[in-house]
Amino acid sequence: MFAIHALTSKNRLQVTQLVESALEDAGAVILDFHQFSNISLTLTCEIPGDRIDLLVKLIEKSGCKIAKVQVPETLSSNAVNGFLVLTFIHDE
């Protein structure tokens, strides 16, 4: 299982679209999601293990700061389930 925690102060809707594209480009599939108002979004995903590093880079390019990444010790092309948590920082 993997976990990626990312933060952003950019527009929530724009970043969400960019992160969805990043997931698709990395070969990930969104299995489920939970939105917590306009504060955070948690995505449950499945991705080939050897593409997690690519996903992290693509998420950073979308305007997010990576706060924490947890990955299995050994990664292969086998599918790995995990979570991506986006936290939206704003003054609303």
C-alpha cells in the first residue's frame, strides 16, 4: 500500500483536474474518493508500483507540494493500492 500527502494553495477545482490527469498519465485508476468540504480530497487509487515515482513528479507539476510519501519497500509493475490525500490551503 502507498500513501501520498500533498498540499496546495492553488485553485481547488483546477488542481483537482490536474491531479486527475496526473493519475491517468501515470497509469493509475481511481477506485473511490471522499471530499471533505473544500478542505481536502482523499482518492483511493490503484497504480503499477513502478510508476509511483512518476505520479509524485506529476503531482508536483500540478502545483502541489508533496508533504509525505510512503511506498512499499519493493516496487514492481504489479498493481498497488493506496491513497492520495490533497489538502487545500486557503483563507476562506
